[in-house]
Amino acid sequence: MYGFINTCLKSLVIERFGEETWEKLRLKAGVQETFMTYEIYDDLITLRLVQEACEMLDVSSEVVLKLFGEYFFSFCKMSGYDTMLRTLGGNLVEFIENLDALHSYLALSYEAMNAPSFRVERMDDGRILLHYYSDRKGLYHIVPGIIEAVAKDFFDSEVTMTILNQSEEDERTGKKEHVVFHMVQKEKVAKRKAQKGSEEEKQAEKEEKEETMKRMKARYANLQLCPRKRSPWEIVKSIVMLGQGNLRQSFTPSYPKRLWIEEQAFCNAFPFHIVFDENLVVKHTGVNIQKFVPGLQTAGIRLDEYFTIVHPEVTFNIQSIKKFINSQFVLKTRREMLPEVQQNQATLKLRGQMMWMESLNCMIYLCSPKLRSLQELEERGLHLADIAQHDTTRDLILLNQQRLAEIELSNQLERKKEELRILSRNLEIEKQKSEKLLYAMLPTHVANQLKEGKRVAAGEFKVCTILFSDVVTFTNICAACEPIQIVNMLNAMYSRFDRLTNIHNVYKVETIGDAYMVVGGVPVPTETHAERVANFALGMRIAAREVTSPITGQPIQIRVGLHTGSVLAGVVGDKMPRYCLFGDTVNTASRMESHGVPDHIHVSPFTYSVLKDKGIFEITERGEIEVKGKGLMRTYFLLKNLQKSDEQIMGLVDGETCVYQEDTEDVTDDPKEESPEDANCVQKEDKKMEEEVENEKSHASSYLQSGKISPSHLIQFDVTPAYDSPTDFKHLHNGLHSHSISTKFCSIL
């Protein structure tokens, strides 16, 4: 079938059931997304779509096909065939009888069209039977949908169609499906005119019409009779009745007693006609058909010796031709019967009408060459001069030549449109990949602002929780392994950590070497920032045990440090911009990690004060330790979550979704806008220190907003590494100089 049919089916599904239903149907049927109007597709595509539609909608194929038939009629009208369809016939029967002629015309544009055929049979008892023939089995339920829609729209009537039988008619050749419908058409619904005026006015109008008719009759009563033996009054009366819509009932044709035309003139006027008797013996033919089929000049030659019937596909005998007398007949010359010089040319096809002449017991075939273009005219050795002046085939060839050029242009436009659609879809996929990569590097709201060319202002977050982690004995591992082994080990570990960030909805700030930095409550403020980071830390410890050391083959161990406090966050740099955190909270979290114990989660007193109020974590006191730049600090170890299992923390129970039930607040965009987080989690004895940090942040915020950041400004936040000597960088070394690593940490802090 041509893509026009599949496009109609797609339009029906989208209009009645929506885009999503079509997409599901298309995927289930395994067909492409769009169809080219003039391109031929396998019938199996349409049949699969119908079959899957029946299963999806849970209805029978009869319902789907009838619905398609109704919509197909509307779709043809919307596609520009409205006027063409309306002019096929004055009533429903004439409309159906001329469908084959319409299909023959459309075949000029759709050359490979294999359309069904229709035949109307009037029974002696008054019944009207519709015979439907098609090469495609199982689609006959489309016919009632089309015919009922046509009757309702064009002829303001209702039609009911009942299937009488399905068989293969003897006159037909090939294996075609033949379905006979009993068609019952109700009387046309009369459109009543609005009643105007009183009864007296209507009576006066009636009397006036009668008086007018009497005067007209008297005026034409004495005129001579016309040659058609009708009085002048009858002619005038017919004209008047025509105005009332009764032309069909009042018109009577008049035939001459003899045909006033010479035999030679007739054969020249109709150069492509054939007259043959009931035995198919040719009586006479037009002059031009004799030129291209010289064998027809032989007396007593049979028509079926030189021609075969292409349409309708019936056996070549007079009975079959009479049965399909209302169909358009297409005959094709037999190549073996043509002169030798013509056998290499394309065969000649004739298209026309069969008419039975009862008095002569003969059939006349009035026809013309069936041609689509000037190229076909040339291939068959024909010229426009060979076609009669009155034959519209001349104009049809010229018009269709232009039509074919328009179709080719339309095909090119459709192909370009499809290519653009595919390119647009691929571009959208690549755009999503780029955005996904961008969102992995920067927070979503920050990335969107940068894409729009806006300046991203620094934002202050009153309270958040920061995590640092590193791999124990990382320097020894680097010294004893190949670089690719280190990369594989870190990739395996970081991939697990990255998955946990999605589960607990925390933000990954940076990774340098084996160092991993995460923050909760930034850039999206949340009341459960400490709880999220704590659970993330517990998950990190479990995930790290799944990664083995390339040296020993044993699970690697990590150190983790947590601290809670306020930070200033903003985008630094134009080339490869990074979303960085500034403040003493970053330094303290780094100290917790560097002063930690392998396979333990080291927690500062600030984080401990927040977590202990939750009552869901088991925390043990480590005691007071000396922390560089901070002095003595009482720190703690986070052991486990008392309410959630390891599977829940790892996201293996809730389908890798966030295990927290909390409404997320809007992202802080304004640098002066403070998060509504309650700062009471900070212990009262450290309130003075928090005020000092607040002053330092306010001072730095002005520099961040103005775009001026220098090392001296970073020093105000105490970015001195939390290591006493370069040897303490063993967890970051990996073949790099400590100076370069210190510089990278400064860019983060």
C-alpha cells in the first residue's frame, strides 16, 4: 500500500486516542514513525498496525476497520479530494459505480496502486447488492464505514449494509476476495423550510402561481411543434419543473430514427473504438487502432487473440463483460501478436467503456490509449495527433505531466522533511547528552543560567554538611601498580559513590586523586542535610568494601570526615567553570578526614550535635584530639543507622530512589537570600566562632560578586592543607607533586 493509507491510520489513532497511543502502537507493530505519501510499503505493515490496534483497544477487527473506513473518507476530503468525490454521482449508486473510474484516474499519480473494485447489482425484487473485490483478504469491513459516511455526508441519508456471502466469482480471474453486501438506503431526509406568513398569504401565493402558469400556457399554445414532437408548452413546463428540482423525473430523451453519420466519419471521429459481436469477432475498428494493431484489419479476427483484459480481472467472454458493463475496461495488446518492429516497444493499453447494442447483438468499446506522461506516449510510438481532438486524453497527458513533476517535487520535500526530522531528533539526543554532562559538572540551576548567558551570583548557605574521604595507603598502591590499574580501581569506587549521591540526593563537589568531596544542603537547602550525608558516608564504607586493592586483592579501606557549618558557594572561572565552596566549614571537614581512622567515619562536634537529636544513628565518642589550626576538639565516630538496613542505605530496597520523605525547597539564587534552615544546631559555646566566620563570609561575598578572587582572599578562609608535612599527602600523591595537589585543593576550598 502507499504511505497515504498508513498516514491516514496514524492520523486516526493520534486524533482519537492521542500521540502516546500511536507511539505504543507503532512500537508494538515494529513500524517506522512516519510514512511518505507516494512511497509503497508492504501490506504487512498496515495489517500489523490493525492487529495491534485491536489488541490494545480490546475490540474486534470489524470495529477498527469500520472506524478506519469512516475516517478514511474524512481524511480524503481533508487531503484535497472533496470536490472530486462530490462530483462522482448524483446519488449513492452512481457514486459507487464511478469509484473504479476514480481509481483509474488516481492510478495516473499512484502508478502501482492496487485498488479494490466495486460493482452494483440491481435485483428484480428491488434489492441493491454491492459486490466488493480485492486482492487483500480481511479488509472488507472498511467498506461499510466508507459507504455509510458518504451517504450521510453527500446524500443526507442513512445506509445499512449486511454481508450476504463471501466467495470467488467465476467470472473473475486470480484469487480475489469477493464480498457481497446487501445495501439498504433510507429515504432522503427532506429539509423542511421555515414556515413564513399566515395561511392567507400562502393561499394567495399558490393562486398567483396557478394564474401565472395559465398565462404562460395560453401564450405558447398556438406555436408549432418542435422537431422532437413536443409542444412548446411541454418544453416550458419542463424548464419550470427544473427549477423545482424535478428535472430527473420530467426529462425524456429523444433519439433520431437513423444515425446521420457516415461510416468513414465515425471511424475517424473515434479512432480508438472496437465493435465486436457476442463471439468476440471484430466487426470494425477505429483508424488509429488499426495502425498500431494491424491484425485487426483481418476479417473474422477474434478480439481476445490480440488483447487481454487487465481491468476488471474477468474472463474474456461476452457474459463477463455484460456483468461488469458499468466498470471501466482496460485492455492490453498481446506482444506476440504485434509486428516484429513493435515487439520491442512497450505494450499499448486501452481504457474505455463497453456498451451493448441489443438490436445488433454487438458490443462497442469506446476507448483511448491509457497513458500517464509524454514519455509513455513516446515509448509506444504515439503522438498527440493520433488522439482525437475531442478526446480529453490529450489534455490529461499534458496535465499529468505537470502533476508527475509536482509529485516528484513533493516526494523530495517529504524526504528532506524526514531527514530534517531525523537530524532534529539526533540533535536533541546529543543536546540531552551534553546537558547531562553539563549537569554532572554543575548544579542544574547554575548550568541553566550559564547557558542563558547570565552571571551566576554567589549564594550563602547558613548550614550544610560537608564530607571528605580518601583511600588508606593510596601512595603505596600507586607505587606498586600500573597507572591503568589505579584508574580502574578509582573508577570502580567512584562509580559506586556517584550512584549513592543520587540515592541520598547529595551534591558531589569534586574528586582529586583518591579524594572525594560531597555536600548536603547545597545547592538545594534541606533540613535533613546531615542525615543524608551521614547515610551517604555509611553507604560509602559499604561500597568501598566491594572494591579490591590491585596489590593485595583485599577490599580497600577509606577514611571519611564530616563537618557541619555555613559556606559560601559560587561559580569560579570562565574556562571550565566550577561550582566551589568557600569557608572554614570546608577546612574543618578536611581536617576530620585527615585526622580520621581507616574504615571509620570521623564526625565533628557540630555534626554530632545535629545527628544526636535525630536519634536514628549509633555514634561513639572518640575523645579529644589535636586538630591542626583548631586545637583540641572532641570528635566522634559514626557507626551505623539504627532504623535503616544496609540494603536501604545502598538503595537496593526502594528501587534506587531517595529514602527521605521531604519537600525540597527552592534553590538559593540570591546571594543575600538566606536559607530558612535553623542555625540552632550549632552549640551555644561555639556561637562566638560562628559569628566570626559569618563576618569573614560577608567580606568574601563582595569579592565573589565582583568577580575578583585572588589567593589572598582564599587565605582568609584558612585553606592551609590539613597535613603537617608533604608526606601526609600519601592519600593524594599518585605520582603528582605535593605542590600541585595543594594548589588544586586551594581551587576547591
